Amino acid sequence: MGGYAFGDSAPAARRLGLLAEVFEPTSRAFLARFAGRPLDLAVDLGCGTGHTARLLAAVLRPRRTLGLDQSASFVALAAADAPPGISFAVHDVTRVPFPCPQADLLSCRLLLSHLPDPAAALAAWATQLAPGGLLLVDEVDRIHTGDPALHGYLDIAAALLASRGQTLEIGRALHRLPDPPALVRRHDRLATLTPPATRAAAMFAQNLAVWGDQAATDGVATRRELDALAEDLATVAEGRRAATITWELRQLGFQAA
């Protein structure tokens, strides 16, 4: 149980680039709600290859932006072309203290779904905020699709995460959680994202290529089922079958007392 199922290989890095493109509109709009306040240090938790840290810096314009991720290979990719004011460090964000001063803002996107105890993570992160600091969380609440390939992928992805004590659609649970110690909930809304199904299917196909072997090893799906799913996703990705998909994203903002 536990561990990040989606890997940090070169294909995994490429899938993060596509994911960043797909989710950029809702993430940008969420961050923009908190723009305008002076920030010395903003920290991106689970930064991956750096896309979210760059978006954080572009929208909120803190004096310094730090991205933290447990993957040394992802951090190396992120740091390779980091602009001035943005830096990256290898760190497991479930462990505090972070390798930096208390932050004015902490942010994470699609991270808590990969952690077995989101409530404990939120409580730990609260200790790393400066007084009055913000913790922003952007996670999946629900995903709606009637397409068999897209739906089949989501079922297997959810089962793979569940086998590790993790939750794909974590947003509803976060909505019901009591506020973490020393934090006050200032923002709790749903945002809707409806990208072209071709883009969603391409992203799912990249994901499946990264963790398909792990799903087979874990007994979540058979190799034959995974191969058939990959072919069906290609049908949607190439536009040979019309489909739709909509994400409901739970966007939360907490403030330190």
C-alpha cells in the first residue's frame, strides 16, 4: 500500500506536460482569485516537472517560488530551465519541516489523491505557513463521461489508487473534512473543466502507458484488458469516435490564523 503509482520516467514527465495543458484554464482562474496580495515565498507542493510552479509564479508574482517534489529526476527537469525567482528542491512533502522558511502561500494540484491520509497532510502543511498565509488545494471531485474507453480508464485508475489506500475523486472527502488545526476555510467551490475528449483520451493513453504494467502486477486489470483499453482510447484520441468528458474540481483555500 502507498507510493506514487504514476512514476517519474521520461514518459511520465511527458504526460505531466499534457496534463498541465489540459488543466491550465481552471488552475489559472483559481490562482487568480488570490492575486494581488504581497507574497515573499510561495511553495508548490508536488511540483513534478515544474509546470504548476511556473503557473503559480506567473499568476501570483511572489518574490520567490519554490517547487518541492520527492522525484530527483522531475526536480532536475524542472530546474534545468528555471527562470529567475523560481527554484526547486527534492523533498517528500508529507514530511515537515520543509527545506525553507515558513511560506506566505502553499499550493498543490492533484496531489492529495495520491496520499493515503489527506487530513494529516493538510495539518502538517499548516505548520509550514507564516501567520495569515494561504494553503490552496485543487483536486478532483467528480469526473463525468459516458464514453466506454474514458470511463473504463477512470475505473482502472481509481482501482489502482484504491489498492494503495488512495482516492481518485478525493474532492468530496476534502469538502467534508473539518478545517485543519490553525487553518480557517476561506474558499470552497467547484470548478468545471470540459476539455476536448481527444485531449483527455491522449492524456489517459499516456497515463496508461506509464502505469499499465503496475496495474497488471497489482491485479487491478489483466494485460488483455489493458491492451484493449489502450486501443479504445486511441479511437477517441484520434477523433474516430465522438465523446465528452467533464471534470468537477474541488478548489479549496485555507488561511493560517
